Amino acid sequence: MAIITISRGSYSKGKEAAEKVAARLGYECISREVLLDASERFDIPEVRLIRAIHDAPSILDRFSHGKPAFMAYIRCALLRRAQKDNVVYHGLAGHLLLKGIPHVLKVRIIANLEDRVKSEMSREKISEEEARSLILRDDQERRKWTRSLYGLDPWDSALYDLVLHIHKLTMDDSVAFICEAAKLKQFQATPEARQKIDDLVTACEVKAALANETVDVSVTCEFGNVLIYTKSGERMQHKLQEMARKMAQEINGIHHIEVHSGVPAPAHAI
């Protein structure tokens, strides 16, 4: 029982790989479903979420409170899906949105630019020059997104457990590699790993509930004990404490909740 994320550039056959891996393992394959979940749960039109995915990072700043709110919503929706395990996710930045969960198998699919251009020419019925321009622009936007939000380059192989090049390796070869890796002991859910993801879900629920506030907060959760960190003054601290008491009654998984003002948030806070 594992969680698999598949990162890829456009027309690198990552979607096809994800679907085939999910079918072979009997896992759920998700991508757009996360946006639909976020749209429904947080009352944001799906079209705005889709545009934010493709036009990032600048469009995120058009949301009520910019990047923190948007990413809290999308991460919360993804974590709820991943909480069930046995999931293959091939949406944007899954390996980063699920950071901190030990049994996530992070895969990167790459393909030669010329092969990607041919695929786009065939699918979109456009010229080679147009296809190349579209792919390079899409790659640039994906890199901007990740760098803007995380300060990381999605092309960095160190971010992944497995990098597969669809060329000499066929699609079937790549699917076989991923499925075998998913069976390894280190990618199986343990009680400790399940507790970790449950705590992350709770922390994300709290973060999302606070996303419409003008104050920027960080949140941690360990065994249901939630800490909210803020740099704001006493007035906002009192408001957050009132909200925290309400959330303790409304959000499942909270055993205890506190607000800390003027205390640096730990590195693993979200």
C-alpha cells in the first residue's frame, strides 16, 4: 500500500504511465479530481483553479490572499485523497504537496524534446514550430510555479526516488519499474506513517480554515496537538485564539490547539 506521485513535463507520457500503474496495482488514479474536491469544499470555481495551475505563479496573487490560501486549499484536497493510500497522483507538484509523508514514492517521467514535439503536433494538428514553442512555454511555466512556491527546480533529480526516461525504456518498462518500486518495504504504509498523514490532514484543515485571514500563519500537528504560529500582534492573537476554540469543535482530529505569537515556526510547519 503506497502513495505514488508522477511528475512530468507536457507530452512526456506521465499521464499514460500513471493510468497504467494504477490499473496494474489496483490503485486510484487522480489528477483533476483534486481540483474538483477543492472547488467544491472551498467554494472556488473550478475554472479559476485550472487557470491558476496553468498561469502560475502570477495568477495566484489574484486570489483573496494569494498563494497561501490557494495552496492550503489544493494541498488539503490532495491530502484527503492520499489519506486512503493506494493512490497514483499525476497532477502538478504532488511530490512537494505531499512532503513529509514517508511512504510516498516520488517518480519523474522525462522524454526527449523531439518526441514530445511530435506528440503535440499529432494531437493538436499544428506545425513543428508551434508545438515546440508551446512545450517550451509550458515547461517554463511549470518551473516558475515550483520555484515561486518552493524555491526548487522540478527538473532537479534529487527531488525524486525514481527518474525514468521514456526512450530506450518503453512505457511498459517504466510501468514495471514503478510497480516494483512501489512494493518495496520503505514505501509501505506503517502505523507511524498513517499517523503522520492524519496529522498533516488536520494541520491542512486548520491552515485552510485560516486562509481567508489577512494574517499569515504556520501550523503544525502531532498526534492531534495543533500549534498555530503567528508574528501578528496581541489583537490578532486573541482573534486566532477564538477561531482556534471554534475549530477544535468543528475539525476532526484535533485533541488540543494553541496559538503561539512571536515564536518562530519550526521548519516542518505548513
